[in-house]
Amino acid sequence: MELLKVIGIKKTYTTRFGGNQVQALKGVTFTVEAGEFIAIMGESGSGKTTLLNILAALDKPTAGQVILEGRELSGIKDKELAAFRRNNLGFVFQEFNLLDTFSIRDNILLPLVLGGKSVAEMKKRLIPVVQSLGIEGILDKFPYEVSGGEKQRTAVARALITNPKLILADEPTGALDSHSSDELLRTFARINESGQTILMVTHSVNAASSARRVLFIRDGVIFHQIYRGDATREQFYQKISDTLTMLRTGGERK
């Protein structure tokens, strides 16, 4: 079932001085099926972060459409956007974006508090999420008291607690050591296997190799895509590396 449709997305910025225009996205089109795990890769300046911000309804495209389960994001009124994001999208950021004055428990529950959920409903949702991520023992601690890996698993729990249609992850392994990165990627693979749709922006070949499909963006367009299929993660890693080499040396689309 088609969950997300991106049609001809363009984004043009006008520079602060001189009025010059920079075209960050030049017509991006792709679809995401429910239950997919997709990585988006590209060089710095390729437009991948701009694209993620538009998909997250944090920015609006100059042209084109983003449609989530039949609803066009540009048609949502500004006063409704926060509630729409909270109810439909889960976010996992490179720098965790946790509140240091909130406990781990309160950080995870924050979206439900903002959504006006009852205490009983919050307790009902909290336990299975934290148990699945192995962080039930740190709920009373604060972010500055736990490791980077535990912070990121807290961020994943916060993203999952609302039962989102789509998780958007922006360089989620960027601030983690190799052990914590591998642990997070195993977590993503596990929740994807349970049916959760994930769209992850990353520059890491290791992170991308945990996905089932990789989209490569270059100069503001989707240049190429590859599927994992029946390949092992190690084989997919090599395929991604070969594709990145092709992009960097100006190779043609396959």
C-alpha cells in the first residue's frame, strides 16, 4: 500500500544579499510503500536535508506535492501542522534533541502530553516501547546521565510512542560510536520488520546498508536507486559503495 507520494518537488532559495537564487531541489519524485525502510544518500549540498525538512512539513516546496496517505501536506493550515506532525510523523535526530531538564520518561512521553493523552493511555503505551528498546531501567535518569546510545534509543522511543505512520531519521548514527550505531541500526531493522515505515537520511554506507532500498540524490534530483532484495547486508554495503563511486566520478544512471 502506498503511504507517501512525492511528486516533482522543487525548492528554490533566494540568497540574503544580491537576490541570487539557489535551486536546492529540481524535481524530486518517488513513492514509499507502507512498511518500507528507505535510506536517502548524497553529498553535502545535494538537497537531502532540504528534502527531509519538506517531508517533515518543516519547510514548504516551491513547487510539487507531498502526499501522506492521500493528504497533501501543503494544504494543511499552519495552525494544524504541529498536531499533524505529532500524530503522523516520528522524528529521530543526529543530536537526539532531548530536554536535559526532563527525565528519560518525560522526554519519551512529551508528544503524548502535548497531544492531551490521559495518564492511563501514556502508561499503556510507554511500557511496551521502552521494553522493546531495552531502556526500562533508565526511565528516572536524565539525558546527561546516560550514554549516547541510550539517548538515541530514548529518541527512538519518543518517535514510536505516538504510533506514527512514518519515522523520519536525520543522520541518526552521526553522533554515535560504532557499537551504539550498530545497536541502533539493529533496532531500526527490528521495528521495520514489525511493520514500521522508516525514511532515513544518512551519509553512512553502514547505516544505509541496513535499509531495504537506497535513493541517491545529486544536484537536487533523485539520480539512482537500488534495492537490497535477497542480498546480504555485506553485499548491499558493497553495492552502495560502488554506486557512490559511480556518482562521484560522474557515472551515468543504470
